Amino acid sequence: MSEFDPASFRAMSIDGYDMADGVFRAQYTLRGSTSGDVSFTEVVDFTAALGDRRPDDRLLRLLALTCSPSYYKAAAPPRVEVGFPTTELERHYLGELIAGGLGEFAYRNSLPDALAPTIAGPDAEPEATTVDGWDPDAEPLVPVGGGKDSVVSIEALKRAGFHPTLFSVNKFDPIDRCIDISGLGSVRVTRRIDPALIEANARGAHNGHVPVTAINSVIGLVVADATGLGPVVLSNERSSNVGNITWMGRDVNHQWSKSVSYETLLRDTLAAYGFNPDRYFSLLRPLSESEIADRFRTSPQYFRDFISCNRPFAIDAGRRGATWCGHCPKCLFVYGLMAPRLGRAEVEAIFGHDLFSDVENRPGFEDIVGLGVHKPFECVGEYYEAAESLVAVLDDDDWRGVPLVEEFRSRRAELEKVSVAYASERDGVVDVDYVPARYAAALDRS
């Protein structure tokens, strides 16, 4: 197997895209290597969700751009060449997607230049202005991730009289279980990353985190538009706006494609296409992770089936676990957040054992509560949320004698200091959300 040398590639081209028999394909090529070009094809099968409906070409074009960072990152060349006509705003969208969505990838691989490639290609002719015939009162499409956040959205909408269609990309057991419990209808799209990319990774290509939520968001927009549904309603919370680390003057945020920054970028792009930007928003944007946990505790029917751990969602089905791993940052954060809300017996039943009893979890909990290195590169909430929850555990006699609880008891003053620092940082901050009044009312009454 020959070595893959990322530095030998001078450009990536986004060659084109097509849609035939319900299957979307986008082609990408890394160019300029002395060993030859390397081509990839992204495949998204919409057949089960759309049948013979033809999606709007503007959204397909946007999908081709949005999937490109997965392949660009293999070599992170200095130039991206778009092989089909695009507008200046679309090229701006791609530049921002790379700069924000690949921040963690660039940091971990020490590739700051990867975040600012030159983006070039033919200009698109101005499109005729059309009236968006979309019906904002049509029932929403709600992506389901298998965790607590989408459950809170689903149940809030149901209580308010909505009848959402649930949506997922690829088949994962925790997602299917949550959909079944909800009692709602659902659609699924299948996405396949080119196996040639996995092979390139094994040969030395750069690898790392990509903005998956951005990809799934645009896939959702394609489905909602083609099937006459209302808005794509995400479940991204306020806490996802907060980054993990500052690096070379940049805010590196593992959750960038869940943040209000990406939400704004996508909505602005939709508006430039002539679409109503309210086709896309996050219902939970006004809420913190703590507030979401408070609401999730009222939905016990999901307690044994939701999972936020990444292990059951591995791309390679052979590497998927069936339940929580009990050690990753997501497991530790959710355990710590839910412990004072559900009590020791319940969280132990959900996770299979007591995560505070395992002293090997100490560094992970330290990172989550703000006493460690930095906020973990995972979908976890802010320091103050984890610190406040841990302080509440310290005050619960059921947890006395548990190894890590006793260790953190001696550091109570440090934990309380984290919350005080947060209050100071939040003073005067105005949060942005795009939740339409009709949906905000559903959130308020839940």
C-alpha cells in the first residue's frame, strides 16, 4: 500500500454533483500529486424519504459544497476549485464552513493554513427572484440524534399540538428506539462516505473532526423542501456556542456546526437563494444544557433507551457498542448533569454502573467541570453546568463515600468559583436565537 502524502496535493476540486433515481452523488478530486490525482464520490440515498420527487437544485448544490470538507481535510491543500458555477455568497459559505467546521481538525493536526484555502470557480449567473411558496405552518421535520436534546424538542412539540415528522441519517439503534417511543412518523436518509477516503486515512491522509451537523442539516432541508414539510427544527442548545480553546487567535469549537454561528450562516445562505430563512432554526437555542436536563427528567419513558455516547454511533458497524462506554466526555457530562436530577439509583440503572466510583474518570470529570486542561472536544455543556451539578451531588447523602464524590468534596470551593466566574462572564451578554413565535410558545409551555 503506497503512502498518501498530503503535502503533495496542490488543490481539491469539487467536480460536480447529480441526482438520479433518488440518489445524490457529489464528486471531489485531490489534484497535483506526483503519484496521481485521488478522486472521491459522496453518496446520499434519498430514495426512502423522497421517492421520485426531485429536490431543488439550489439545495443540492449547497449539499455538494457542505459535504466537501470531509474530503478536503485529507490533504488540506491551499486551493479549492469549484467546478460548477457558484455565487460569491456560496463561496463565502464554503470558506466559513471550512474555517469554523474544521477548527478542531486544524488544531489537532497543527495545520492553521487549512482553515483559509483560496476558493475559486466560475461565477453563477444571477437567478431570477422568485416568491418562496413554502408554507411555514406545515408540520416540521425534526432530526433525531438519540440523545436527550432531540427528545426534549419532540415532547415539547407534541404537547403543543404539533405533529412533527422525525428524521435521521443512517440507521442507529438508539435513534430508532427514541423514534419508536415517540409514536411519530419518520423518514431516513442513507449517507455513505467514499471508502477511498477510509483507505487514504490508513495510508497517511489527514483525519479529524468535520462539521457533520452541517451536512445533516442540509440533507434535512432537501427532504423538507421536496416533501412539502415545514421547517427543519434542530435541537442545538445555547451551550454549543461556547468553544473549547483559543488557538492562534481563533475560537476552536468542536460544536461549531451546532452553534448559532453556523445557524446564522445557513439561514443567510437560504435567504440569498430566495428561501424563507425560517425553514431552519434550533428550537432549543434559548436553553442551556442544564435547562434541557431539567425538561428531559419529565420524560422517563426514554430513560433506558436514549444514548449520548459516541460508541453506538461509530461509522464502522463492527465497532459499535450497545450502550454507554462510561468513560468518554459525553458519558461523564451527561452522567454528572443527570445525577442530581434523577438520583443515584436511576442514573446507575441508565449507565449500568456508577461513573463516580471509577477513579480513572477523575481527569475526565476535571476537564468537564473546569478544573482540568480545557473543555473536552466533544458535545458537552459549559463548565458551570457540570460544576453546579457536581456541587448538588456533594449535598446528596446518597453519594457519600463514593470515591470521586469524596475527592471533589475537598475541592468544593473551586467548583463554586467556576459558577461565580460564569455569572461574571454572562453579565450583559445578549443571546441570539431565531425561534419563530409559534415555536417559542411551544417551548415556553413545555
